[in-house]
Amino acid sequence: MLRVTHPQLQRYFAVLTAAGALTLTLILWPLPGTPVALFVAAVAFSAWYGGLGPGLLATALSAVATAGFLTILFARFGRSPPRKGDKCRLPDPPRSAGGAG
């Protein structure tokens, strides 16, 4: 297993993985999937190779990038992001076809 030992290299690795995740997310965006999947992988690799500190750095960078990315998506599709206090509306239950209920 490759283990990065110098603390500064560990931080560089965390920044590079988060930047790589953002780049790949922007390139692969038209494909179906969630926009945060690559950021989760970046955080996992940073924590695995670098430890707790680089993992937390990658988490912070990924959170900022994801928040910005999702804000751009909401603006592009004309929706406002959910606000604090908004309630989640669940879909109505399906109606039975037999009419017994």
C-alpha cells in the first residue's frame, strides 16, 4: 500500500484529489448519477493515504465545491435551493385498483 508520509505532501494530495473530483464532475456532469459521488471518493482516498488531517481538509474542500456546484445547478434549472424550515413533501400513496379501500 502506498503511504504518503510527509505532512505537506499529504495536504497536497488532499487538495489534488478534491480538485480532481471537481474537474471530473464538471466533465462527466451530463451522465446520470449524483454530483457528489466523486467527492466522496476523494475524501476516502485522502483519508486513506494521508490520515485524519488530510481527510478533513478534503472534506472541507469537497463541501465547498459541492455547495457551489449545487448552487449553480439550482440557478441553471430555475429552482431555488431549499430553505431552513421547508418541509419535505412525501408523494401520495398509490390507490388500489380494486376499489376496496
